[in-house]
Amino acid sequence: MPQYFSPRSSSAAEKEFQQAEILNKEKVNKLAATLATNTGARELRQGHLSAALEQLRSAVKLNPRSAAAHYQLGLALRAQGDLSQAAAQFLKAHQLDPQLASAPPYSSSAAPKATARQGNHP
């Protein structure tokens, strides 16, 4: 009977499985971050600032590379009156995706208030 697995191939298979687990976790986190970003944006539009901040902070934690999550968190922080933290989130969003916002929403050429925004992008 042929031997299909040797100790060497078992080790390689285990390494590949661990890499697959990492990739799967990253994918799940990205999806969860997208859901939290969308939920947070909706909460913000509805005027539920506390719930929006909770969702958007969660989104940024789940996927720190999400420009949309940072941008929406910036909008929520701005609505809360925390302009320095809002500016930091807008800057991070712009660094991650320079096309996300051509003019930072905290400047004098800002877009309409956060509560009037729709979706994840300006």
C-alpha cells in the first residue's frame, strides 16, 4: 500500500493549513468591518451618535486598512465635536485611499454635515 503522507509532507500541509486559517480570518474581519462600517454610517445618518461610534471603532479595529471605516469614523467624531480625532481619521482615510476624499471634510470646503451623508464614501 503506498504511503501518501510522510512526516515531511505532513509538516508542509500543517503550514499551509495555518496560512489558510490566517487568510480566512483576514477575510472574515474585512467582511465584518464592512458590515460595521455600513451599520455605523446608517446609525450616524439616523442621529444615533453613540451607536455609530461603537460600530465605526469596531470596524477600524477589525480592518485598520479600511479607508471607508476611517472616513466614517471621522464623520462621527466630527459630529461629536472631537475635531482633532476626526482630522486624524480623515487623514488616515486619505492616506489609505487618496481618491476617497478630494477635500478633507474638516476644512472650510467641507462637504455637507455627517448626518446628510449617504453611503460609505463622499
